Amino acid sequence: MTAPGTDVDAEVYDLRGLKCPLPVMKTRKRLSTMDAGSVLWVETTDPLAVIDIPHFCHEDGHALEASERVEAGHRFLIRKKA
């Protein structure tokens, strides 16, 4: 799922090399310091992130605006809940 017109100016949070559950735990912590409505690209190489990140967003009320497969893994565009 890649949303047209995704925010390419969003901050990039590099979590490549980390294994489950660290990508979700670190994403949750980073988002807690951000303003409501802020966007964050999360980059990960953890194969379980394609399940864990969308589930985390749904459970915590954040919007998963894009999910892309990239050469080194996946990246997700998350908009923090208002």
C-alpha cells in the first residue's frame, strides 16, 4: 500500500538491523515525543515488521499512510494520531 502524494519530507527513523520486538518498541517511543499529526518514515530489515508495524498502528490509533518494499527491507510512513 503506497498512498499517492506521500510526505517525502517526513523524518526518517532508521531501525535497520533490529529484530522483533525492537522496531515497534522504538517506533512507539519515538512517536511519543512527536507532535500529533507528525509523520515519520520507519525503515526496517525485520521481516516481521510487515505484520508488526501495521498492527501497532491499528492498536495505538496511528495512521499507516504507506508501506513500501525496498531493497534492504521495508519502510512505513506513519502519521501520529491526533
